[in-house]
Amino acid sequence: MLPTSNDELSDEEFDELERFLQQDSGLDMPMSLSEIDGLLTAVLIGPEFPPPSVWIPLVWGGEQEPEFSSEEQAGRIMGLLLQHMNSLAAHLQDAVDEFEPMLLVDLDEDGQPITIADHWCIGFMTGVNLDADAWQDVEEVLLPMVMFAAEPGNAELDDELVNKRDYWIEQLPSTVAVLYRHFLAYRTGGGADSKTIVRPNPKVGRNELCPCGSGKKYKKCCGLH
């Protein structure tokens, strides 16, 4: 039986889910916990809520099905995924301004901790792309997610991201709150919110200085992307 609890998963439960996905599932490219959190955030705050049958295959990595050892294990893993979704949904509803994405932390070349937002943002944009047309009017607001989810290889984009990594990471929670409120009327059956979107930061003119602190004009900096 699948749990219906809204309680946040414990560290042990997150470890159990991660161990299954990365070691025991037989999947080639399952999502990381950070990607799953990003995916579910987009699924929950977007204009329409897709059923689990739509987003769960994305957790497995696409075409493959996981190798469960028993029906009990299948129920357990599915239950953990759905409980995390329920917990996240409750937190977004009750305290969206206190939302924090599940970002990874690694060590840089000097052994100092560095926050990794790429996985979470890739998961988030995967959720957006389930119905990309419905998100078209908030493309500008999605810029922090797009910056981290972009495929490597664009030298200019890569340089900008490296130089302003902390700035863009700081924008993620407030961006989620803005998007949550923008689509709220749609999700509750009232139709899309036609009000002007209140961005996390005031809209910047193309000839004004970029708010990221680079010293460049916006059109020559973040306005390029």
C-alpha cells in the first residue's frame, strides 16, 4: 500500500531511494535526487498537474523500467517518490516563500564546498518541457533555471554562468515563488493569471547595468540568453 503522508522523507529514506535508483534498479541513467526534486517542483507549480504515469518514467531515465526485486519493493520505492511529491506540494502551498531547492554540494579544487544547481535545474526544465507551450509567457522568469540546465559547449554562456554562479543560485527560490503564484489561478480552476508577472527582481532595461554585478550592460550580459 502506498503511503499518503505529507511528511518530509527522512535522511534514511532519501538514502534508500537514492541507493535503489543508482545501484539496485538496473537503470542506465536514472535521475538523481536533486533532479527529481527539480522535476517535481515544476510539475507541482506549473499550469497543469500531469499524472504520475507521465513523470515517473522520466525518473527512470526514459525508456527503461527499473528492476524491482518484489512487489513490496516496487510499492516501497513508488511510495517514497509519491511521499516526497506530497511533502513538496504541502510545503509549496503552506510556505512557498521559504522554499529551498534540493541542491547538491561538492568540493572545488581547493577543497571548499561549492553548490551544484545543474541537476536540480535540469530536472525542473524537464518538467517544464512536458508542456513547454504553457510556460511560454514566463520564459524570462525561467532564466535562472535555463542558465544551469543549458547544455555545456556554449563558451559565452559557460563563462557567464561560472562568473555569476552564486547570483543565479540565489534567484532559484524566489523564482519558484513567482511561478507558483503566477500559475495558482490556473491550477485551482480559475484560468491563467492574466496579471503582470512580479519578477524576483525588477525588470532591467537592455541598456542598464546587469543586476548580476558584472558591470556590463544587461543587453551585453544576461540579456543575451
